[in-house]
Amino acid sequence: DTVMGLRACGGETEAALAAAEDEIYRLDEALSRTREDSAVSRLNSAAGGTPADVGEELRDLIARALDFSAATDGAFDITLAPVSSAWGFTEDTYRVPEDAELALLLPCVGAEHVHLEEGTAVSLDQGTRIDLGAIAKGYASDRMAAIYQEHGITHGIVDLGGNTWVCGGNLEGEPWQIGIQDPARSAGALAGILEASDAFAVTSGGYQRYFEENGQTSHHIIDPRTGYPAENGLISVTIISADGTLADALSTSLFIMGPEEASSFWKKHRDTFDAIMMKDDGTVMVTAGLADHCSVTTGGNVEVIQE
Ligand code: ADP
Ligand code: MG
């Protein structure tokens, strides 16, 4: 249910777009956990049993996901699948689960329940399920960049729904302008504009997928420490990086960390990404590297995070 848009210019455009589209369908078939025949579903069904051979690509992606779990102190966690399902986010059957129900699921959540085995095999402990929803589109955008490069594309935009990759600059030789959604307003209303060339920009926010029950709003980014939607002071996080998979994983992770922890995380890893973070009090935090490449139009306070 994600609208994707691809544009290409310069080079073999038709072939690049056809290959890119095929690749998106191929990855959906391999990585979606709602498809019974996907490699991820086969791994999930094998949980608690013998290791499953998932192939090199999926094994490498799971290995990266485990690295992000370690780097983010567990904020990023692909094993939240049973918890997301309890909230109904996977099947679109939204409901607020009981505390007791979550307490039964949480012991099977955690990177320590995922094991990289010999060759290209992976195993999961009994009761553990994985969901690559927070990283798969980022990986797909890295693949799009590779396909564009193979076909000599010089300018382009790939929008995989909250995951944008800009190829080169625009046709006037300037950086592309990427709009940042204002989480407080309707879809398409912007909070700011970011200028970038050859970069991935990925946004995670609680406003993208959520439901309301008894006056309480619940969104789909879950804090692994509690099993509840993360409410740690941020309403949206955009990551800009030369690595699409990393940008996707970290947009989810920093959203969960909240402003202070996210700022110190950036200070430790500032060589690999920049970020725009919107706080629930209207403040927009921008990392130092972006200050000159991003304009904020919400009228809220802008705070530059310095190294
Ligand atoms: P989107 O899918 O809207 O682009 P994200 O990249 O932030 O947003 O991914 C959110 C999805 O990732 C959820 O729908 C869920 O499947 C999964 N998820 C939820 N919480 C976490 C988490 N703490 N770590 C990793 N994946 C998560
Ligand atoms: Mg993500």
C-alpha cells in the first residue's frame, strides 16, 4: 500500500526504469512478511526448528539489521513482528493489546533470538518472528541507486514512500529540493525543504500509519523496551545519508530514542549521516552538516545540533 515514483534522465532511461520496477517486485516477494511464500515468511515459519537457508542477500540484510540493533542499543529491532501483529499493524486489524498480552510476547523479542548460522542460513528461537519493514525500503533504494548507475542515469528521483533517493542534481545543475512533510498538517503540507544531490533521505514519523481507539492515538513505530508505540518527544525524523539502508534503519531508531539520545547518537556517528528531527513542542533540530542545506518553514524554533 505504498505509492512509489521513479524518474530518470540521461543514460538508458527506459531500461533503467524497467529494471528498477522488476527489482522492487522481486524484493517485495523476498522480503515481505505478509506474503506466505517470501523468504522472510519461510524463515519465520522455521522458528524454533532447524536453520533455514535464506540466501546471501537476505542473510546479509539480517546481519546488517543485527548490527543496527547493537549500534542503537536495541532501539532498532526486527524481532518486534509479534508485537506489531498484536497491535494489528501488519494485518490492518488495529487494536490496543492488553499489557498481559504484550508481556507474553516481549520475551521472544530481541536481537539475541536471531542467529546467523553456517553459510547463508539463519535461525530464530521458538516464538521469534522478524519483520524488515523498517529497513527493506532503504535496502530497495540502495538497489535502485545501483541500477541507475549501471544504466548511466545522470539525474533522477526515486521515491519509495518516505524513502527518497536523488540521483545527481536537477537539470539546472543545482541540488534537488526534497520536501519534508509537516507531521502536524495534511499530506503534502511541508515543514521544510532540504537540498541534496546523490543522497538518500528517509523520514519516519508517527503520523504515517496510526489508529485511534478511545481517544488514544497509536502509531506503528514500537519501542522495544515497552512494546508500546514510541512516545519519546519526537514526531518525525529524517535521515540524510549516502547509504539508503542505514538511513532507513536510523530514521526508525532515532525516532524511538527521542531528542537527547538521538543527538548524542549523531555526535558519535556524524560521519555517516545527518538528521532533521521535529520535536512535539514544535522545535526542529538540524545537525550541523545540514544547517546550510535545509530551510524550515513551520515558524517553530530551529536548533542546530553542533558536533
Ligand atoms: P515506514 O514503514 O513508514 O517507512 P519505518 O521505516 O520507520 O516506517 O518502519 C516502521 C515499520 O518497522 C513498522 O511498520 C514495523 O513493521 C517495523 N518496526 C516497528 N518498530 C520497529 C523497531 N523498533 N525496530 C525495527 N522495526 C520496527
Ligand atoms: Mg525505517
